Amino acid sequence: MKECNTVVKVERLPACNFCGRVAIYDGRTKEGPWAYMCERCFPVHGKGLGLGKGQKLEITKDEQR
């Protein structure tokens, strides 16, 4: 069964709250609060993907730009 609520579309990617790289995840951390995380920091600090855990961030494809 496919997990729902694991991807969210954004206009631009934010900076990782831990290291400053480009974040591709927004999620709950093992430390408690939610944060933006890059590919390297997510496995270390993230709790996973799904409802109440986190989402992967993807750039919105706007064909009018």
C-alpha cells in the first residue's frame, strides 16, 4: 500500500535547518521539532515520511514562467 501525504510541491527549496544546504525534506526530527532537512541530514535527524512525520519537497513545474 502506498503511503499518502509524502510529497508536497513548493515554488523553491528552502535551506536545511541543520547545515544550510538545499533542503528536500520538511519533517519531524528525532530531537522533537519540525525542520527542513537536506538529503544528508534527513537520515540522521528525520523521523520518516508520511502523515505526522514528514514530506519530500518537490519543485512545482510552472509552465507559464
